[in-house]
Amino acid sequence: MKLGGILGYFAACLFLGLTEAQSGCSNVVVRRDIASLSPQEWGRVANVLQRMKQDGWFEYYANIHNREFSNIHGNDNFFPWHRRFLRDFEEVGQRYDKGFAVPYWDELRDSHNPASSVVLSSRFIGGNGFGSCVKDGVQGSWTMGFPNNHCLARSFDRGSQMQPWYGPEYIFSVMQRYNDMHNFREHIEYSLHGSVHLGMGGDMSTFWSTNDFAFWLHHANLDRLWDQWQSWGHGNTMDGRDRNGTALSLGSSLPHYGEPISTAMYVGSGRMCFQYAGGGTNKHILRTMSRVTQPLLSTAGEADAGLHALPEALRRKWFPLLESNVPAGSAPMNGTRSIQSVSRVSGKPLPYPGPLTDMWVAMHGFDRAIVSRIMAESRQFVDELNMAKYLSPY
């Protein structure tokens, strides 16, 4: 498909999408953990990606992301804009397969040793390019067309390995400690968001990171975490400022799309015709680790037990909602044992997550002082939980 045809199609979809937003969803797809997909299910996803590549859609989305880069990073448009962008990509995929849904990569589960993730195997998206071309997986030997013709590249930040990413315990803490979009967004964007992009390297560390399907898996996971945070009583929470310092609200316009932020706020309604497997809306029973990352249920139960065993001062400091979580002896969540009954006997100390580089900070126009403060906080978190002999089962 030529660029002119794509632009014409986009204009038509924008009009039709606004109509759909008013009338509600007729086809709600379920976004699932990529590692849970069967070979047949992944084959359907891969087929859609191949066809989108042939028709020029990867170049189209790379161009948008590159052009809007400063409008959608380092400010509070970050979450709603990327949700809208993901849905745009997903809607185009549904032209080829109406059941197409963007999977998410549960990176928190893989955070201690990202390079060993099954997601980076030839079964899914392929592995390291060592500074050059990705050779295996769904995008093996792909030639990307934006910003010029080049092979899809990856370059892990430790050669054949990657630095640890921000783990589920820290993200669980962030989700509990902040009730406003601005602080929640900063603590996710300047931690997990950046560490995954930098760890993967290659195209993922550029303005056109959308070339790599890892981008879409990554941002689906970030959106899943936002959706969980919203379900904890923050469904209408939208505050902060845009790149120009203008206050944002539900009525503010999303860059590129020109639609109110409110149209991207509510998963499963309006144009946001998707939901996440394992999600929910009961804010009183969602504050467990099994809702933040999806490992074996017994592992999530062990993490919950370990956090409850922390000294009270640490629980109140880092997990202020834990005290009002599932009452002792209550019915287990999703088949896990009650927190009281779990006794954790193994695990590993928390590692320090990889820092954001000066290049990454400058590229995004971040405030270095804020980034440094958040990185220092994350290291303090690791130090204090390790000193308390917390062992992570992840």
C-alpha cells in the first residue's frame, strides 16, 4: 500500500472510529501474555504482522512515532497517547484478521535475566542482533523502510546479556504509592519503560522503535499496568502537563489524533475495544502480585507472603496499600493459597535495575535531576528490601 493510500485509509478510519466510539464496541478482543500463546495462535499473529509489513504499515507507524516523539514522552500524554497508538495498530491488524489482538510481554516476570526470556527465542520475536540484524523469529532478516532501508537491528546492552530491568516488586510499589497520573507516569516512564528499550538496543533505542514488534509488546504491557492502576480507583485520573507546560485534563486533545484524552481512558468501551487476560475491575481484591505479573500462581503467592513478612515500617513506606489488602484467612485469589498459608523458603535478592543513560535522557529531553531521583529511589528500594532479607521468587 502506498503512503497516500495509507493516509486516505487513516482519514476514513478516523471518521468511522469516532462513530464507533459513540456507539460502543462490537468486537472486544483479549490481549494475552505472548508466552501463553499456542503455536497456532502465534502463527495467526505472525501472519498479520507479515501482511502489515508488506503493505507499509510498519513504516507508517515509525513515521508517526518519530514525528510526535517530543509530544508523547517526558510529559503526561505518555499513557493515553500510547494506548491510542496501540489501538490504532491493532485496528489495522484486524483488517487482516478480525480476531487480531496485540499480545503483551510480561517483562516483570523476566526482569532478573531478560535475555533468557522465551519471548526472545526463535519461536517468537527472535534474539540479539549483536549490533546488527535480527536473524530469527517473526522479524528475522526483515528490511525496514523508515527512516531508510536497513535491517531490523538489536544490540543487547551487555553484549550477549542485558542488565536487569525494574522488577515486579518495585512496580507494585509504584502502583501503590502514587494516586496522580503525573507521579505514576514519571515512575514508570523513567524506570521500566526506558530500561526495556535500552536493554534491547538497536531499533528499540531510536525514535523509530516501533519498527521492532518488541515495542508493541512492551507498550501493551505498560498499558496493562496502567489499566490495573486505573482499576484501583484511578479510572478517571488524568492530570499533569503536556510538553509545553499546559495543564492536561480528560478534555485535552491527543497529539496527532486530535481526539479528547477521555476517548482513550476506558478499556473495553468506546473505541478501546480490547481487554487484558486476567484483568478485572474490583478495586478491593486486585492489590496482589498476581495482578502485576503473571507467573505461576504459587510464585505470586510467595511474593505476597514475602512482602507481608517485611517489617511494618517498610510495608508502610513502600507498600502502603498492603495493609488493607486481602484480609488474613480470606478466600484465595485465582486459586492461590491465602497469604497466611504461604511459607517462602527460596528466592533471590533483588538486583539493581539498569540505569537510564545520558544519551537516552538527552534524546527524550528528560529532566536529569528527576531521572536521577527516581533511579536513586529504586536503588534504595532494592537496598532496604535486601537488608530485610526479602527474597524474590521471580
